[in-house]
Amino acid sequence: MNTVFILGIGVLIGLGLVLFSLIRSSNRGDVLQERIKAFATVPEYATQRKPVRTNPRLYRIRRQLNSMLSLLGTEELNMQLMRANWKITSSEYILIRIGLMVVGFVVGWWIFGSLVSGLAAAILANLIPGIYLRRSASRRQIKFEGQLVDVLVLVNGAVKTGFSLLQALEVVEREMQSPASEEFRRVHTEIGLGLTLTQALNNLSDRMQNQDLDLVVTAVNIHDKVGGNLSTMLEAVTETVRERDRLFREARVLTTQQRYTSYLISLLPIAIGLLMFMLNPDYIMQLFTRGIYIVIPIFAVIGIIAGHFVLQRIAKIDV
């Protein structure tokens, strides 16, 4: 126990020394950032927002850290972080997971005094950021989906008053709430960096992974190539998206009983097992203390999970 605990403390000290060396090396001036500021352009509406103060030293530390660990990140992880709108890079995310694993292992070993407990705590600490990232991205996607019809109505109204499509997207930036405003601000930024409107909208579609948004982006790309009445096209797309949303909500209402029945059937064996354990723990513990009997609860849990996913898939209707 003492050896592993000392090893964990040594790893933490090593991470601290790496960060300290980065802080010492970041004291140099950054001439490149001054050059970029001389050529950077800021939209007029952006000057009305409260400026965000950043620590130059902390910025340089992050940049050097990302440069050192750039090979650890993947394109899929970068997309997931953008989808969740986390203001960190893939290298920083991986470093956070590694740090949590080390801390979880040390804490689990120290509290329970067992190598298995330390490994279990390390695995749990490693899984938490991934679960939270996926949950954050999913909640943001659902919220964006609920704003899409309002975005289309706002864009169509702006186009009818004489705005171009790019100007209409700037109206969405100013008038809509997050996440729609953040995503279309990113589209405007990408266009300012040299991408075409088609490329920026395709990137938006890849981030949000929404079928209605794919329909909108496809319609805009077709209009950009062949021309036509933009306002009429937006009205048709808006009506199509609104009808799809209505049908989706009706389908969810019709399948509510089946979805909640699947939850009840999945949780009922667990609830009965816990109740029997409370009433007669010696009877239930025989499943875990008598050799081959351990197979019964393992296959029971596997069957419950598989049955739950099957029932959920049956109740899912693609609109």
C-alpha cells in the first residue's frame, strides 16, 4: 500500500513540475500575438459586448501544453468538444482524464487499502468526463433542434426585408439565445477566416448532426449553385421542418406508454432483488458466495440491459 501510494504522489509531483516549467517558459513576450492583433478585424456588433479578460500567461501555458500533446487528440474528439461548446482543446481534455485517473487511483487505494479498489476508482474517474461530455453535447443538440424553426422564421423575415443570407445569419447571432447564437457566430467567424458560406454551413451540420438542419443546409447549397427565390425556398423548408417536428412530437406521445413500460420492466427485477436482500440478505448472498451461482446474476443483468435496449428500439419511430 505504501509503495503504490508513494508512486501516486510522485506522479502528481511530476505533473506539478511540468506545469511549473511551462509557467517559467511562458514569461517571454509574444510578438506573434501582437502582429495578429494588428490585422484582426472585429465585427461592429461584437464591440457592444462586454470584453472578456484573458490572462496572457495562462494563454501561453495552454498554447505550449497543446503543442506538446497535440498528437493525443483526434478529429472525432475535437468535434465532440465543439458540439458541447467546451472551451478546452482535446489535449487538455485528455490531460484532465489522465489526472482524474491518477487522483482516483490514489484516493481509492488510500481509503479502501486495496489495489482493486484503486483501479476501480481510477476507471470510474476516467469514465465521468466522457459521460458528462456526451450528455452536455446531447442536451445542446436537443436545445438547438428546438430553436431551428425560430431561426428559419427569423432568417426568412430578414431576407424578405432585403438582407442577404449572410446578413440574415448575423441577425440570428444577435437575436437568438444560445446555442443557436453561438453556432451561427461560429459560422460567421469561419466565413471571416476564408471559408465559403457552403463550407461553413456544412461544418455546422457536422457539429449538430440534426436531420432538419441537414435539410436546410442542402436547400441553401442548392440555391447557392442554381439560384432562385431565396425567400420562397426558405418558406418551403420552414414549413417542412415544422411538419416534421409536429409528426415527431405526435410519435413520441403515441409511444409514451411503450417507452415507460420498458423502464418499468427493466427496473422491476432490480427493485425486487433489493427488496429480497433487505428482507433476507443471507438468501440473496448465496448467489455471490457459492461458486457457479455467480453466473445467475451476471446473465440476469446482461438480459435486463439487452431487453431494455430492444424495447427502446421497438418504441423508436424515425420521422
